[in-house]
Amino acid sequence: MALYVYKFGGTSVGTAERIKSVAEKVKKAHDTGDQIVVVVSAMSGETNRLVALAKEMQTQPSDRELDVLLSTGEQVTIALLAMALHNLGCEACSYTGSQVKILTDSSYTKARIREIDDAKIRNALNQGKVVVVAGFQGVDEVGNITTLGRGGSDTTAVALAAALKADECHIYTDVDGVYTTDPRVEPKARRLDKITFEEMLEMASLGSKVLQIRSVEFAGKYNVALRVLSSFTEGNGTLITYEDSDMETALISGIAFNRDEAKLTITGVPDLPGIAHKILGPIADANIEVDMIVQNIAEDATTDFTFTVHRNDYLRARDILEQTRQDLGARKLTGDDAIVKVSIVGVGMRSHAGIASTMFKALASEGINIRMISTSEIKISVVVDEKYLELAVRSLHSAFGLEA
Ligand code: ADP
Ligand code: ASP
Ligand code: MG
């Protein structure tokens, strides 16, 4: 007898009919004698609908109240799925995050899981029941409802799989695995049979939203066998795994992109110790995350400084930076929120030279201007104008021979 944690995303539970077919799939697995814990997301569009409703009440709603609101989406789905299972004659019991309980810190809207109490779930499993758990939500030490950030149901599933020492964690979604890039942007993208945790982590942090970053971190840390599969078609999907010697090491495993980018440049700043801190300190104090940072070599004792932030933080960051510019007597402040980041990822990069030049050549041949570059051991990212996103992804996909 094996124990599986299955997670079904928003599209997979998007209508009453789809919830019924999830119930059938779960029942079939349960009938073979395996123990099944199911984590579900809110029905597709529901979390966005709730966010929009909140914004009608207040432009910047309180994070605590947002979490109270957003957690309702998943509560609807767990109850409906339990009912659909009952209707098939399958014993099932639903739990919210706080009922389980999934204990988190108190960082509303981006809470981190601290501990999972598995007693109730084990008990129900031992009674032969399917256990249905609300994704994306938890509870803090004093009983406040928290949520884990967008896409957080993936993390609920992996954390439960780790806590229960499940045999495998299956993430069922609307694609049949992890692809070389988002198949919505490059229809020639190819499904990968396997991808390493390290590569998946980079892909997720660089914008591939097929798995929430934290779910991959968790899976790597607690050695959870993690697989991404389709809710709608049969197949083995993609296994996220440790690097092993017989894995064919492709140079590049995938291409990720992020549309949520904006950049800010301050020019003519004095080239003195402490300047980077004076520029970025107030940004950090405002709780704005900075991604890429570039500083030029000084000329005439002044230098230029550019960094990127999430597009939602662009206007706030620009206002803060304008104040800094005045304080420092810097020459000019410019910014652009119509940029995107495109990245190539692959562990094969470690042992091969010339990857960057292949990347830059491919972009140049399409006339795409690179605005910023950043590299790490297994990835190279470039910032380009938003209008080039699709072209950049497709030309890189072909330059590295990733097509099906
Ligand atoms: P769910 O609602 O099931 O959690 P998501 O929308 O969060 O589904 O994730 C699935 C989507 O991720 C796919 O529809 C696809 O467009 C997108 N995606 C982005 N990058 C990739 C990739 N490299 N491989 C597969 N899907 C990707
Ligand atoms: N419903 C939440 C969201 O839309 C969590 C999830 O689906 O994973 O982000
Ligand atoms: Mg998701």
C-alpha cells in the first residue's frame, strides 16, 4: 500500500463537471488500495475574482483581511470534492488549513509553513478515507488565517507529502509536464521526462509558474518524489529529481521568462563608498525586493546605477529613488516598466563555454537589444523590451535545439 499526495490546480477543478472527474480519478486510485490525500486549489479565476472584490472595498486592503477572504476559494473546492467523492460511494473528509493544522508564520499573503500536524490526516487515512485538504492556506500561532502566496497550493501538497512521508507527490495541472518553455509562448516546446531540482528551482524563480518556487525548495530539502502531470490526459509527466550520472545532460534544459519586471536607473551619482547602500537602503526599507543590479565603471568620478524591481512596485520605487537622487545630487532618474526578463537554464552550462555567446548571437540576429545581463552558475538572464518577449523565447528555443 502506497501513500500519494495529489494536487489539482484551478483549471482542473474549474467547473462542477471537472470536480466530478477529479473525484473519479481519485476514487480509482483509492480503489486500488492506496492511501490518497488530495490538495485542491480554488476554482479557476476565483482567487483573482476575490482580489478584485477586495480592491473595490479599498485600494490597499489589509493583508490579514485579504487572507481571510482568499482562503474561502479553496474552502469551497474541498467541500465540493468531498461531496463528489461521497456521491461515488467513496468515503472522504475535507479539512481547511487551520483544521489540519498547517502552522505558518504570520506573514500574511506570503506565509511560510513551520509545522504540519499530521494526526487528523493519519487518523482519517487509517479509517480508509480519502483526505481532502485546502491548498494555499494555513494558520498562525494565534489562530489568524494565512495564505502562502499565489500558486501556494503546490507548496501545501509538497509539504504534506514531506510530513506524511508520502511515496510520491503528484501535481496535476493543465499541461502534461514541465516543458522546455511555456508551451503557451512556444508551441514547439518539448515535455521533459526529468528535470533536476536545481534546474526546476531556477526555472520557477525566473518566472515559470508551473510550480511555486517554495514547493520545489521543499521537495529538494525533504527529498519528496515530485511529478507534474496532466489532469486531463494519461501519461508519466515530468519527474523532478536529483542529478544522476545517467541523465543525458542537455546544455540547456529550459527557457524561463518573467513579465513582471521594471527597471530604474540613476545616472551621475558620485563614485564613493556607501553609495549603493544609500540608493538601495531606502528601497529595502520600503520592503521592495530588488532583483538585478548593475553599476557602471566610474567616469569623471560619477557612475550610473541600474536595478530591477517587480512591476507592481515600480511607481513606489521611483518616488523613493527621486528623493534619493535629490539627496545625492545625482544627475538624472530614468525608468522603464515595459521590460521583461528572459533566462536560459541548464546544469550543462557549468562545463561548457560559449553558451552566453550563442544566446547573444541568437538575440542579435533578431535585432533584439539586450538592456541588462546577469549570470549565475546554471543560468543566464537578459532584460529586453516587452515587445520582444515571444520572439526572444522562440529564437533561443531554436538556437539551443530544444524543439520537439
Ligand atoms: P494550476 O492552476 O494547475 O496550478 P498553473 O497555471 O499555475 O496551473 O501552471 C500551469 C501553467 O504553467 C501552464 O498552463 C503553462 O502555461 C505554465 N508554464 C510556464 N512555464 C512552463 C513550463 N516550462 N512547462 C510547463 N508549463 C509551464
Ligand atoms: N488559488 C491560489 C492562486 O490562485 C493558490 C493556487 O492555486 O495554488 O494563486
Ligand atoms: Mg499553479
